[in-house]
Amino acid sequence: MAKQRWIAALVHASPIWLGVPVWLAFAGRDLMYYFAPGLFMLAAGLIVSVLARLTAKGFVRAHAASALRFQAWILLAVPVWALGFPIAAIFDPPNPTMDNPPAGLQIVLGIGVFAFGFILPFVELIRVIIGIQQARRGPAV
């Protein structure tokens, strides 16, 4: 049972132990990646959760399902945010002289940077801590 608890804790902590190092590797190359640590954490959490859900059994599979459920809800926010770009482009076309730049697109981009660069990493960290604590406790007997 201790081995299953350890694996379940690793599944929950995958955004930290896998997502953050990959983000650091990319953030040094391009400034665009610097503002999106949450997306790298989301991708790492999704990949590890899906693999654990498909391959593990019992206790680990249940914890992988819990982590996957959280990652799926966050993943639904990405297309909703991306939908803001065409909406902002339609209702706020740029002025050809650029006296009036497309402020709507800048606002949508700013929301994305704030959400995926600052809010999502903290939410992921809190979820990782809660998930590890649940995995340490083990099943309710």
C-alpha cells in the first residue's frame, strides 16, 4: 500500500516535478513562454494523469481520476479564453494609422497572462498539496 500511496502522490505532484522544469527549459529561450508556467503545469498534469488512469489499478487509478478531473476543468478554460481573441478582433478592429491600436486584443492577452502566468500556478500548487495529503492518508477503511 505504501508504494501505491507514493505513486499516487507523484501523480498529484506531476505539475510541479515535470511541468516546472519543462517550463524553465523553455522560458529561458523565449519571453513568450516566460508568462505561461500554468500551461506547462496543465500539460504535465494532464499527460501524467491520463497515463496513470489508463495503466494503474485501484488506489492510484482513483487518485489519477481525481487529478484528471481537475486538469480537465482547467483545460475547459483555455478555449473559452482563446474565444476572446476573435471576438475582440471583430469588435475592436485596429485603425490603419495605429492611432487607435487594438486594445481589445491586448486586454484578452493580459487576461491570459494573468490567469495562466499567475493564478493557475498557485491553484495548481494548492491542488498538489491537497492531493498529496489525500494520497498520504490512504483509502478510508
